[in-house]
Amino acid sequence: MNKTLLIIALTWLTNFAAFAQSGDVEMATGLRSSGKIWVVVLVVLTLFIGLFIYMFTLDRKIKKLEKDK
């Protein structure tokens, strides 16, 4: 029962996401035409790199604590 409900929910969400992506976004077109899209990409990339470094150091600290225990 739970698997069936999960499959139905995932199918519905997939269809909903497909319909939500139709159309042209004016903001993205404006950012691309002015070259500011690269600033957005750089900021997002910086955030992901920072998050990756934070998670890596946190994992090392947790492993060290588990090893000492």
C-alpha cells in the first residue's frame, strides 16, 4: 500500500514539474543577454564549494570523535 502511494505521488510530482518548466523566463533571458548570468553561476558555485568544504571538515571531526570513543 505504501509503495503504491509513493509511486503515485512521485509520478504526479514528475508530471507537475514537467508542466512547470514550460515557457520562457524573462529574468534569465535578461541576465544572459547582459552577461550577469556568470555572476549568478559564480555565487552558486562558491556556495556549493563552501558547503562541500564544511561538510568534509565536519565529517573528519566526527570520525575523529568516533575513533577516540
